[in-house]
Amino acid sequence: MKENNLSNLDEHEKNLINLQKHAAYLVWKVEESICAPAEIRDFENNITNPIERDAFKKFVSDYKKKLGKI
């Protein structure tokens, strides 16, 4: 069995995992009316790495699909 330890991942992989978690959290907040959709756009606009920004957009889209919102 392969050991899964987040501390052994490189910086890019850690960032992607954190972006995925944050996307799920923000989509949940919007669905619960805790925040406005603009908060997702604001967070996305602050991501400077274009690869990570695209990944974040995909994560948001995936979570919206799971909730049946797309």
C-alpha cells in the first residue's frame, strides 16, 4: 500500500489540493447563502498562476455539477 502523506508532495500538488478544498468550501457557502457568488470570482482573480486558476475554475464547476447547479 502506498503511503499518502501530504507533506511529501511538491508545492504545486499541495496548492492544487488546497485550491480544491477551497473551491468546495466556497461553493458550499454560496449554496448555503453564507456568501455571494462574487466571493468565488474574487478568490479566482487573486490566483496568479494561470494553471492553478484554471484548475480552481474546474474544481468550482465540478462541485456545482455535484450539487446539481449546472
